[in-house]
Amino acid sequence: MPRYISLIHIDESTAPAEGPSPELGRRMEELLEEITKAGVMLDTAGLLPQAQGKRVHWEGGRTSVTDGPFTESKEVVGGYALMQCKDMAEAVEWAKRFLQVHEEFWTVTCEVRQLAEG
């Protein structure tokens, strides 16, 4: 069965400074339990804010390292889910369900891509 990664892009300006609400946490926990029991979820995690990250860039034969936050970024990768699904349509349906547990003030996008495998 093919594997898919859902890269979760978050507009940090719409995310509450204190993090997700307890209600969102509860809904997320229920969905993660369901997707795990369905045998779809292989791994998932959220990421710390981009202010705590670094970017390593390669150009012209040199690397450079930039400390976060990255002011030119409106959306940042806030987490990921690695899923094993029968097809892209199933992976997209799980991504939709993930987005729908968020309150309306969040701006979240899931980029769903199939992993290239040998």
C-alpha cells in the first residue's frame, strides 16, 4: 500500500499564542485514535514554532544558516502525518478530517504527497 505524507502548513498569525485549545486537543486525540485504529497512521507530530528553528541553505557551493523566525514566511510547516492509504483519495479524506477539527479562526493547509518508493 502506498505511503503519503501530509505536511501541515499553519499561518502562525491565526494560531493562538497559548497553543491549541483543550477542546481542539480532545477532538484531535479522538481523530488520531480513529486513524490509528484504521491502520492508516504510521507517524505524526507537531513542530515547535519557527522562531525556534533554523534554515540551512545551499547556494553557489556554500551553505548558510539562518535563525528563525523567518519573516518572509506567512505559512510554516507546523507538523506532519505519515499515512499508509489505499490511494490519494483516501489520504485527502483523512487530511480534510484533520483540518475540520480546528476552530474557524485557524488557517491550516495540508499538502498531501505520495512518497516515492523504490
